[in-house]
Amino acid sequence: QVQLVESGGGLVQPGGSLRLSCAASGFPFDVYTVMWYRQAPGKEREWVAAITRRHVTNYADSVKGRFTISRDNAKNTAYLQMSSLEPEDTAIYYCYSYDSWGQGTQVTVSS
């Protein structure tokens, strides 16, 4: 059974940082690209970042320079390190790989 489980979300002040995790199981994690998406209230889900099996990364312009995607294939886990957070980053963050979605983790940026 394929599973992607996100964690690490929460409430943070503007300018703060959070690290999200995506724990994968049920498929050969190390050979698949992993992506992070987010969905803000009333908006469509949007792509945030991706990392390939060879650790090549790519980012949406809105998060470039502030977010860092990484993966640890030994732990079947991907990460999204988020810094300099802005209220506009408030959303549910989802992990995607192997044509599967996680359940999402809420990130709220507010003072």
C-alpha cells in the first residue's frame, strides 16, 4: 500500500522557519521524483518544488531562495525547509510521488 505522510506543519510568525517531512512507503522511493504542492484557502493547488532521484531540484518562483527541498533515500523521506516565511505561504502543503498524494499538513504564517 502506497503511503505518503506529511508532518511538521504549524503556526509560525512572519520571517520564521519550518521544516516539513514526507515519509513514504509502499513503493521504491529512491527512484521517483518527489514534489511538494500547496493549496491556500479559496485557491487552486499549486506546485512548490521538486527533487529528482539524482537530487536535481527545481522551485516555483514564489519560493525560490526561501525554500529548500531535499531527500534522504535511506529513510524514504523528503523534506521541505521553509525560511523567511510570509503570510502568503499559508496553505496546506502536500507531498506527491508515485502518482500518489499525502493527506497534507497545515502551515499558517501569522503574527
